[in-house]
Amino acid sequence: MSLADKLAARQIKDLIPYQSARRIGGIGNSYLNANESPYPAYEMPEKETWQRYPDFLPGDLVTKYGLYAHTQSDNVLTTRGADEGIDLLIRAFCEPKQDSIVISPPTYAMYGFIAEAHQVEIQNVPLIAPEFSLDLNSFKSIKKNPKLVFLCHPNNPTGNLLKRSDVVSIADHFKDEAFVVIDEAYIEFTPNESFALDINKVPNLVILRTLSKAFSLAPGSHRFCVSAA
Ligand SMILES: Cc1ncc(COP(=O)(O)O)c(C=O)c1O
């Protein structure tokens, strides 16, 4: 059983997946079961098909992002922004009033907001001032097993970069118990390598990336990269 299957929240395991008309497939031009118009919208450029629902996992995009991030395309999942990726991870793996996530404040506030919205407990392991370094010992003495550990690389708001040895050590500590999620929303602004290069070696690593910062594509073209555990 994969780690994702093992950690998935009960309500997610019990779900019978929705099969959209796009996923069921079919041939032709009129997909009544997709509730799409068979006619192009007024003044749509020739050959464009904006009236169609997009693919569940757009193959072209996933392949190209995989090439860009130096990882196989089947490690890539697309979402509308890294924030939706954070939300998806918390909903997929955490059961309300039962599970927890770990964050290291000061850090990006959205991990905490989304956890609270889903009634998921937040365990804080604050960064150590004045350098804002990770408190490795406190990570290892966490009593209640979290499902997700969020680390930000470079960290918003301190700008600190993560050491590879620290990430490997935290991932190893939570091996088989939790995913370590590295938020690399600002990775393109550093000379450091992305941890996306490690996802095949460290099985409980998940990397969040986005096109909203370095590519200025905030209005709706954000992308999310996740390890296939
Ligand atoms: C650290 C960090 N992660 C994720 C996000 C959200 O990214 P997106 O615009 O792709 O939702 C932000 C946005 O400010 C951020 O600062």
C-alpha cells in the first residue's frame, strides 16, 4: 500500500470518485453528459475550444512542467494555485478534530488558516531566533503524530533556505507517518536547487510550486507539483 493510501483521510477513502464526461471519454462533438455547448463561443479564435471543460490532468501542461521542474510528468498534479494544493493536501489526508499538521512560524499563514477551516489541529515548532533556523530537536520530540509537515523554501516571511540534511532528517523521522510538504513558491528567486529533484529518493516528500510569482501568472494559471508516493 502506498503512503498516500495509508494516510488518506477516511472520508476520502470512502468516496466513490466522480467520473466526469471528460474522464469517461467518448467520441463525437456533442457531450450532453458534460453539459457543454457543442458550439464555439462567439468570436472565439479558430481551432480554440474554450467551451469545453479542461482535462482532469492536462497532459501537455503536465509533461512540460515536468520537463521544467526536472521530474517525471507522473509526479506532477495541477491545481489553481499553490493555495489550492495546500487545501487539497489537508482535505485529502487530515480528518477534522482528529489529525494535525506541523508548521514552523513565522511562516506563510495559509497552512494554518486552511487547517483551522477544516478543524485540523496545528502543532507549532517555532523557528529559532535570531537566525530563524529550524528547531530539529523539537520536530523529533513532537508527541502527536502529524499527517503533514509544512516547510517553506525560501521561507515567507524570513527568506531562509532549508538545508538538505535537515529536510532529509525530518522526512526520515516522519517516514511512513506523514508527508513533508516543501512550499517552493519563491524557489525561482534563489540560486538553490529545488527539492523536486529529491522526490524519487525521499518517498514522503511533496513539493508545491507555482507560476504566480516568477512567471507573473497569478490570474489563474498556477501549477502544483507533487511527489507520487
Ligand atoms: C509561501 C507561499 N506559498 C504559496 C502561496 C500561494 O501561491 P498561489 O498564488 O500559487 O496560490 C504564496 C502566495 O503569496 C506564498 O507566499
